[in-house]
Amino acid sequence: MPIGSDIPRVDGLAKLTGRASYVDDLRLPGLWHGGVVRSGVSRGRIKGVRFDSDIDWSRFVIVDHRDLPGPNVLKLIECDQPVLAADRVMHKYEPVVLIASPDKATLRKALRGVRVEIEPEPSILDPLTPLTPQLIQFGDDNIFKRIDIRKGDAAAAFASAAHVVEGTYRTGAQEHVYLETQGILAYREGDTLTIQGSMQCPYYVVDALAHLFGIERCYAPHHTGRASGFVGSDGEVSIDRSASCPDRPTKLRVIQTVVGGGFGGKEEYPSVLAAHAALLAEKARAPVRIVYDRHEDMAVTTKRHPSVVRHRTALDGDGRLLAMEIEAILDGGAYATLSSVVLSRGVIHAAGPYRCDNFHIHGEARLTNSPPYGAFRGFGAPQTYFAMERHMNVVAKAIGMDPIELRRRNLLNPGETLATGQEFKDDVDLAALMDKALDASDYVARSKAHAEFNQSHPYLRRGVGLATFHHGSGFTGAGEVYLASEVWVEAHADGTIEVLTAQTDMGQGTQTILAQIAAEALGLPDDRIRVAQPDTSRVPNSGPTVASRTAMVVGKLVYRACEDLRAQLNAAGADAVALTRAIADWHAARPGESLIGRATYEKPADVQWDETHYRGDAYASYGWAAYVAEVEIDLRTYGARVTDFVAMQEIGRVLNPTLARGQIQGGVAQAIGWALMEDVVLEDGVMKNAQMTNYVIPGSGDLPPIRVLFDERPTRHGPGGAKGIGELPMDGPAPAVINAVCSALDIDVREIPLTPERLMARMEESRNG
């Protein structure tokens, strides 16, 4: 049967042969190229914009905030981010002016010929900076979102505890480094504004553009102000505003092109780029494409939120958890983007897969004058999990207990509850899952061998570390109800089946697994199934391709849509031959009509969530995992490298083993980079090392064998029992790796990335007491 088998990737041959067309491959007659003039100051008031008088500006299309057809705000969760800065800027790469030209070289020269004049204002570059009235820029306290989760009586538990252990843990930003940079193409087709581009969420772009062009309303922008004029080097520069299209588009069409990687970086940011390309295209009355080069992409786009997480933990004399107080602070950057929901997932996962009767978890996403941070694989959980799993080892050392035994005594059992009060119902023995990872890695024998090696070798040290963790599948709480996702499955007269969803394939294999699910549900060969490229003019809104939801949530909808198709044909139990005949007969009787099975998300009756108090079932299902990392450190260079890695996880039914292993291995590689080498160096709030020469990501020589193991426990919430998989492998590797380093060197590391420079400094601190 298709589910559980290694069918070839349906998009593999096109990518292998180069036939796949990315946004930069598309060619349209009369194409113009667009670019952005940015602020250059982290915070301040715009006094004017100077244009080089040596350039003939009549040859260009120029757009500023006065050209916007609707409100000057990007539609996201908070409507606080302007499309183009009007009177003030909030970070150093704030877009102020858009320019387009038919020639790329001429455009680059023009972009260098514009300077934004700004009167600087005091800025915040660290979320822990004490606030003064002049630093308040959002609400009363610069906090985009605060969340509290409470369970039991934490204060009373601390009062009676045998042990209380505290710790503060920090994680840095992380750049996505997708293979293909951000790119959007915008053009008119009659009264339809069409967008093609590299994106994860086509309907996000539809919503943003509908709002920008006045097709729907949104809340008033948070930042407002008086317009600033354009001032040339020798006086006022005349900008032709009569070239704007006289009629606004009445329809929107968004098409996802082939995407060369996303990892969350193409969730909300394409809405920014689409707005800019669309404004230029409308004014130029020509197709306009904006494709960032690597430097601009790294410098201006969203990244993983930096974090500071503080733990205070109470235990009894036997090492059992009595209470946890956890405070998680995320640096949100200058605008809210998705920080509130990143924080939400982070705090829900902050206490780990452990039983504890008393919790107080407090989270805040705070404003700084850095470019906004946003979605990244794991969505807040990697930050809080680094803190939780490092803290478990810190606790174990403080109370004189082996870290494996500490986890064994505290891992959840069936019927016990997580921090939100959600009952642990999954058919998973977490202690047994951990033991399988330990056995596969030969943990006990390796630990002993490493201790002996470290006693004898002059400059190499070896260690092994563990992390146990979980990750929720799908949108948090009532998110899936809010989305009301819909999927269609169309049966064509030739007997082929087309799956119609807005789910995008970014290289993870979405098209392949959705085809497998449909083939399984219909009992047809997989070569009879095709998955439509997301195009909002013909596919329903099945929700964004985020949150580890595609396989479980959307895959289940695909299965149900196939069942609806069978029901329409009165072919519930028909085999492939009979089903094909029924499809042919239906089309013969109704020529020209469409035969479509449909499914809309329905909340399981036993999944209940209280958004106000953050209580109940945060996710319908979770993936569970235990990862073991081995490391070797060279004391001559202070370089740490991972030499072996075992990834054991329970993710329900594995839909396609090869794709699943690839997802796990890719996530582990990305997390090893975050743990040891991917250092976003911030200066004046922005990435100073925004180029691949000195932002180092793991190469093949930096990675160990990554041994991937699955413990399949099907869930009723996913097709064939599948759960989400994409984000889980990002959560556990960093603490496992750093736990291994600390074991090898007998030091305490609480900040990542652990670059050689940081490791050397930490060891010097350790030697000095």
C-alpha cells in the first residue's frame, strides 16, 4: 500500500534535471526589476530623502508611502508594521522607498543614489534593557505578548522542597540559509493582480494584498505620522505620481513557484516582498520582480528569536520534580510579526515531557530596534527546550544524581498531565523510548570509554549527552478551528485524481506524501495521483504550510476528501477498477461538470482549549523523542565537533520512510549548526556578518553519521496514524550536544552557539573558579 512505502518523490525528476522553474527563472515580456532603499538608522524620524542629482530619475519608477492605495500597514497578527516608512523608522533596514528599472545594473546604481535623512532617537538593542519613557514604542511597556501558565501551588511546593536549583540560559538568533533567496514576481492580468513567488503560505499573501489594495479592512496601524517630502541634493526632486494605475485590481491571484527551502523564513516575509513588488508593478504598468541577493536576504529578513530563559526548580529528596518556575523572554525585534504565537509554542513546551504538579511559566515577547524576528523551524520550542534540557543536567549535578536517572524518575506516564493540564494519552512509554536511544548509542559503554580516554589523551576530550523532548502537531489551541482548513480532491474524466490544497512543497516532500495518502484512501496506484501547484485561483485555503501540520491535519483532510469522493460515486468499498469505471460513468453522464470530494476541518470532540487561561489540550497530538549526541573537543583550537548522533522518535505512522529520515537528518544538521557555529553577530541591532564567508553553517565534513530510528504508535488524528515531523528534530539536538560537551570537559555551558571563542572563555572562567 502507498502509505509507509518509499515511493519516489513526485517532484524529484524535475528538480534533478533542472526543469523545475523557480521565481528567478520566470520570463515575462517587459519585465522590470525592483529594489528597496532602506533607513540605515535603528530608530528615528525621517527628515527627508535625497536623490542624487546626477541620475535621470525619469527613467525609473519610484514608490513611497504616498503611493499606497490603502492603509500603510502589513496585515499580520498585529497590524503594526508599515509597508513603507512614512515619518519614522524602527530598525536599520526599514524599507522607505521602492525603485524599479528595466535594467538590473542601472537599478543598483539608482539604489546607491538615494539617501534617507533621519534624526536619530534612542533605541533598544537588548530586550532586557530597563525602560525609560523615551524608549516606549509599543503599548505601555514594549511587550508584544505576555503569557502565564499556572498549575497547582508552586510557592508552597518551593517552601517544602529538599532541593531548589536555578539557572539562566541564552540562545542566539539563527539565519535560515535556505538555498533559494526570497523572490516575488508581480504583474497584471486584466483586473487581476497576480503574484508568483517563493513562499510557504499563499493565502497569507492574499490577505496582505487584499488589505493593502483596500479590498478588506484591518485594525488601524500602530505607527502613524505625517508624510515627509522628497528632497534632492539641489532642491525638490519631482516624482511623477500620475503614472499610478487608475484602477485598483479587483481580483488577486497568488501562485507558489517551486521553492528552494523555507524553514519558516518564507512564512510571513513574502507578504512584505509581495506588497513591494505589487506596488511597483502597478505604478510601472509592467511586470516587476524583486529577488534579494544573499547579503540582502541575510541582512533584512526574519530570523529565529534570541531568547533568555530562567529556571527555578524544586525537587524532593528522591529527585522528583515538585515545582517549576520558568520565565522565557524573546527578542521580537521592531515589529510584532508572529512573535505572539512563537512565544505561545515556546512556553507550552518550556516544561518538557515531565510530570510535575506545580508550575508557573511566564513568557514575554519584547520589542527591540532590530529587524523583526519571525518564524523558524521549531517556532519557539528549540529556545525553551535548550533551557529545559540543559537545566535537567544542571539539576542532576546539583543534587548528585545521574542525569539519565533524573529523567527516568520524572518522565510522564499515561494519565498524568502536562503543564497546561493536558492529559498524556499517547500510547508511548517515554522511559522505554529513552532506553532505546541509549541502547542504540551504546551510551553506558561509550561514557565509560570516554572517561578513560579523557584521562590519557593530552588534548582531545570526548563526551556523550542526552535530551528528551516532545513537539505538538498542528496549530496551538483553537488555531485549527480558526483556520477552518478545506481540501478538495478532483476526479478527472481520464481517471486521474488531483489533490487541491494550498500546502506548499519546500523540499520536504509535501506533494509526495499527499499523493500517497490519496492513493491509499482511493486504492489507486500512486501514478494516478497528482498534486496541484498551489494557486489561489483554483485551490481552497487549507491553511499555511507551518506548525508540523501538513501530514497530520491536512493529510487527514485529504483522506476525508477522498472518502467524500467515494461517497458521491456510491463506491465506498470499490476496488481500483470499479472506482475508475464509476468515475468514467459519472463524467459521461455529466459532461463538463467537475467531480470533487471535499473536506473541512472538524475539531475532535475531546480536544478542548481555554485560550484565556492557557489550559487544556494545546495540541491534538505530540511527537516524542530522545536524542543522544557524542562530541570530541580539541583543546588546541577549542573546536567541538559531533562524532555520532542517534535520533529516536515516535511520530505515529511513518508515511514515507526515506522522506521522514531526510526530515530528521536535516533538522538535526540545522540544530547542530545552531548549537556550535551559527553565530548571528549583531551590531546596532542588525546582522554584521550577513554573508556566507563568515556566517558558518555545517558542511558535510562537520556532521556525524545521523542514525534515525522510529517507534511507530499511530494516532487517530492523522491519516494512517501519522503525526507531524518537520519541527521535532530541531528541538533536541542543541541541548544533547551541549550536554555532551559539558560532560567531556566538566564545565557548565548555558549559552549557544558555543563557538570556539565562547568555549575558550568558558573554560578560562571554569579554571579561575
